[in-house]
Amino acid sequence: MPAETITLDHVRPRRGMSAYDRPDNLVLACRTCNAAKADTPLLAFLMARRSRGVFLLHYGDHLSDPLKALARNASERPLLPPD
């Protein structure tokens, strides 16, 4: 994927709140996924396609424990093996 298609997504939608720009609330996302999530709450986004949870866990090790637990509980797939 070309670097210019990568964006930063707010896991918990910021809705204009600068406090949500913390590193533990940001993940890399392609433009398509970022646009699809938009301001959707994380749980609703994960439940729309539950396989997304495993990717969030794989690439979001820096996320807060509550966000990782939410993704783990919503995912229908096992964690990916380490690189």
C-alpha cells in the first residue's frame, strides 16, 4: 500500500476534542477504512465486520487496555501470529 494512502484514525472519534489526539487513541488506517469508520464508535465499527478486531489488535499494540479488550471481545478471529 502506498504511503500516501495511509492516514491516522481516531479510535474513539474526537468530534473536535483535542484530548483525543493522544497516541493511545490513534492508529494507522488506509483512507478507505478511515472514511468507512468516520465518527462511528469503535464497537459499532467492529461489529459491522467482526474480523476487523483482530487487525486492530495486531497493529494497535500501543492502544489503551480498555480499547484492546473491546477489540478482543468483538473479534470473531484469533490473533494473528507475531511477525
